[in-house]
Amino acid sequence: MNPALSVAVAMPLVVILTVMGTAFLAAITSLVMANLFLFTSRIRSEEHTSELQSHSDLVCRLLLEKK
């Protein structure tokens, strides 16, 4: 087998696999970042909700509603 031919065949495969690997890593990174954003948003929302429902806040809100 001709070594020059092997390199000529192997190089496009290396390029294709590198591009595919890079695209795969970019897709995985995007999914992880999106899930992280949703997770942190949910935590912040729950923290905000619990703050609004604390005892002192409920009392203040009830007093303000009676005015």
C-alpha cells in the first residue's frame, strides 16, 4: 500500500472527525448551559416565593390590604 495514499485518505477523515467532535462538544455545552440557567432560575423563583410568603410579609400584606 502506498503511504502517500494512506495520508491522503486519512487527513480528510481527521478533519471530518475533528469538526464533528467540535460540533458535538458545542451542542453538549449549550445543553448544559441551558439546563444550568433553568435550574438557577427555578431556585431564584422558589427563593422569591418563599420570601413573599414569610410570616412577617404575610402580616404586612394583610395589613396593607385592609387599608
